[in-house]
Amino acid sequence: MTPMDLTPRVERLEARCRVLSFAAAAAGVAALLAGTAAFRAPQDREVIGADEVVLRDDVGRPRAVLGVEDGTVGLRLTDPGGNVRARLAVDPAGAPRFDLLDDLGRVRSSLQLDAEGAVALRTYPESGEGGAWIGVNEGGNPVCALEVPGEEPSRVLLGASAQRSGLTILERGEVSFRAP
């Protein structure tokens, strides 16, 4: 078979691929429309309103609470002893936050997006002071910080942008190293 003999076959295959691509796109749009219609509430559907929703386990202990407090909507998940161990919230400004708490109620890890667009994953030691965080600041640049608490905390700060990157070490509140 010569390359000239393959040309018509390739053209037919390309035409079939275009038809199949169009059919797949049409099926995708149809599925999207059907899915959207399925999620629309029927006009006669009853809506339940509540200030708070409490989910209880099989022995009646509250294990999850969904509610609004001081303009912040949130979901609190508790352990069997009633201690809040995780919470998901959106504050009045629209900033979301997810916290993981230890058995004493101290935030040990937090993922948050603030109103200015900065996102951070923070971890805290048992004392709740210092710790580490990594994130993206409101300018869209990656940043990382490590902090040892104290009256004059020590910190390691690492950041980068399109213009520059840098490392700064602060010991007892004073810059001890900076690069570049």
C-alpha cells in the first residue's frame, strides 16, 4: 500500500472522528442539562428552615451541628465525648476556613482563604503558639514560615515572586540572616 492509497482512508477516519467528537460534545451538553434539571427544586417541594441542625449518633449524643452564629455559617463535628474536633466555617465577609482541633479544643491545623485571596495551611504545636504555615499571599506568591514562640519569637520566612525570592531568619525579633 502506498502513501497515496492511505490518504482517502485517513480523511475518512478524520471525518468520523469529527462526527464522534461532535456527538460526544452533544451528549455532554445533554447530560449537563439533564443534571441541572435534576438539581432544580420542584415548585411543590417543601423547604425546611432552621436556625440549627443537630445530628445525633445512635445513643443520642450530638455529633455534628450546622448553624449560624454572629453571621458565620459553620459545621462543627464532635467526638463521642462532645469535643469539637473539626469545624468548617464561612465568615460574614465570605472567607472560608477549615480547622482541626485536638481533644482539648485547641486548633492544631487550619486551612483558610481570606477575603483578600490569600490562602494558607497552618499547623500549631500543643501550646497553640508558633508553628508553621505555607500558603499563597494576596499577590499570588508562595510563602512559607516557621515560628518558635516566645517573648521575642524566632522565625524563618521563605517567599518567592516573579521579581525575586528570599529567605529571612529572625532570632529574638532581630534579622540574623537574609538572602539575597
